[in-house]
Amino acid sequence: MYCYWVKCTIGDIIIDHGTLSPGGYNGNISEKAGALTCVGGDATAHLSFTPSTIALSNGTDSILIFDESRNETLVISLIDNMPKSFTVVSTLSGTPAETGQFQGSSTIVLSID
């Protein structure tokens, strides 16, 4: 039996909902593609968000899911050094307390089998 290391990387994923009217805010959906690459061997990756519901700076929320699973978790089978794409979907919830820019952040947690 031998042991080897697998190194996996995901780039930053920045979702921009753009300029929204007050009536078009609640339920607005925006998505962004990401890619996961592992080197050093084949792997099964388990992805999740922390948190999956983001409290935004304007008093509303963004609810995150992976498009492929329609859920806040995703399992991807990877071949050594072959990028695999996935899509993050953000759905806005609530009515902003004020107009202007808003922001929030979440982390994708990655565990490898």
C-alpha cells in the first residue's frame, strides 16, 4: 500500500446581480461558472457553502446552490489534471432597506475522497 497527495484548486467565483429595480430584487437569480482541478490522482470532491445563505450588506439575503445538484452540496468525480466545471446560483431574498451597492461572501468548503 502507498500514499499519495492530491492537490485540488478552485478559483474565485464572483457573482454580480447587476443593477436591479426595487420590484425586480426579490427572487432575482444570477449564476457564475467555476472550475475544479485536482492533480496527483483521480478523486471524488465534496463541495458545500459556508454559509449557504449570505446576509448581505443591504439587509437582504443571497441563497446559494450548485446548479448541477439544485442543492447546497455537490459531489464531483475528477480525473487527474482534468478540470471539471460547475455553476453557483445566487437567488436574492428580501427587500433592500436602502438603494445602492450590496455585498456579502461565502466560502466553498472542499473535501476529497
